[in-house]
Amino acid sequence: MVRTPWILACTLAVSAWLAIDPAPLGAEAFTLEQTDHGVKVEIDGKLFTEYRTDVGTKPILWPIIGPTGAPMTRDYPMKDVEGEKRDHYHQQSFWFTYGEVNDIDFWAEPRSYKEGKVPAGRKFGSIVQRELILSDPGRSSSQPSGQAEAGFVTHNDWIDSASKKKQLEDQRAFRFTTAPDARIIDFSITLKATDGDVDFGDTKEGAMGIRVPTVMDVTSKKGGRIENSEGQTDDAAWGKPARWVDYSGTVEGQQVGVAILNHPTSFHYPTRWHVRTYGLFAANPFGLHDFDKGATEQGGYKLLAGKSLTLNYRFVFHRGDAKAAHVAEAFESYAKEHPENAGGGF
């Protein structure tokens, strides 16, 4: 594998945490291994996450192992785990897609519906990887500490499953780092209208999502909690614009959480959040009327032919709840960065 400077430039640099010191030089090492179905990411020889292109109709990360060694996303439908909810087949660990793209559903899958229950006339799509570019794991040149990092970029086509016609392209940049008591994934995606205008409809079904473990969700009543930057919690956080949202709970006897931070350079910042007490946790930059029935402005977005837009997120898988993990301070640090988006040269 060849280190590609552009890979490191186009992904988000990890800031020094205000309340957590970055990992010391030599403390941890990343390895990336390309496999038949994606990329395996390891820390000190132990699995952190795996990029998969062979599960459903979109690329995903699964599993994601948090700082305690426990999985931080639901295993279904990739793996059967006793006690896990088996709803919403399409909510697969960690993904990006959308429910209305030129009237095609890229969010759900036919298998998401019970037999015979697929809505009449519903069109489905799939996101197909066209290219994968790995960087060699190394040390961040932007950090005096020499914090370990690894990453890769993918190019993908959004395809109408019926006509096989491409609707748009995307470029995704993944960057992985660590801090004491936290593991971090920076995700940047540029969507480009390469094949005509692209209509992103006004729907709640999108877009940057993860599904938390069943034992961690709020409705399981085992200590799960949703909290956002505006002080709204649980059901009250659904559909609201916020700079960040944190979902915490107890997994394998230890309190953990995942925060999603929305960078101020991201399209339609601050995003609205399709975050549910049953375990769905998603940022939605296009939906409006499902979240706010009284909204007078138009939701959705038309991306004109040849144009592009970029979305930037940071995922922090941490110990403790939002307060213990200093999520608010982590966002303030992140917001001061000036990330190069994933679309450089795209």
C-alpha cells in the first residue's frame, strides 16, 4: 500500500481534545487489510471495524468495537445475537444513504418489508463501490503528539435497481484515530450530480446513520439516553436541529456512548436528527416536514447537474455518558478545524 498525501489532506484532522489528551507516540498502531468484501481495520492487532460491501444494498462499517472492547452497533441482520431486536433490516450498523433520490428509495430494501408488503410502485436503488484507495497507517502530521491514524477513500455509484441507470456519484473519506477512552471515525462524503439533476426529496428516511445495540437503546429501559447540544433528551431530540447528539447506555456491564458531531462546514448545518428511542441514530440534512409538520418552507434539495455538496461528521465512541466524555468540549474543538472535504479533485 502506498501512502497518498491527498487521502490525509481530504479527510478531517483530529483535534487535540480539550478534556482528553491524545494517545502518546507509540501507544497504538493501526493496520488496514484489504479483503474480498472490503477493508479490515485493526488496532494493535485487534479488530476495530470492518468496511463491508457484501451485506446489502450499500457499503457499511460492521462491527464497530468501542474502547471497552464491546460492540457499539447492532449486529442484526449480519449476525444473530440473542436478545437483539430484528426490526428494520436496512439499518445495518453504520451507513450513509437516503430514502428519496429521484423518487428512488436507497434507504430501505425490499427485504425491509414483510412478504407482500412492499408499497406499490416503490423503486429501490443500490450504492455500488467503484474504487477503493487505501492509505498506509501512520502518524498525523497535524498533531505534535504524532497520534496514530489510518484511512481510505471510496468512489461509489448510486444505481436504480430496475433500470440500472446511475443517478449520481459519491466520494467517501474514512479516517480512524484513537484517544484515551475513545475511538474516533471521521467521515466526509461529497455527493455529485454526474448524470443530470438530482432531487433529494423531503423525507425523514436518511441519511448518515448508525443503529446502536439493543441493550443501549432507550426503549429497552436499561439506562439508554439520548442527549443533544440543545439540551433536548430522548424523544424530544427527534427531528430537532442540533450541533451534536449523543446516545449512551450500558453494554456488557459498562457505560458507553457514541456521539455524532456535525461540522459547521457541512451542508445544511446544523442538521436535523432522525434519532429514535428504539435505537436508530441518524443525521438528516434534507428532511423537514416529517420532523416539523408546521414548517412553511420547502424541504428536500435539488442538486443541479455537475454540482456537488459535502457533509462532514465525526463519530466518537466513548466511555461514560455525554458529560463524562466531554462531548460538548469535543465539538467545540472539532468546530475550530478547517477540514478539506472529500471532494478534492472529484
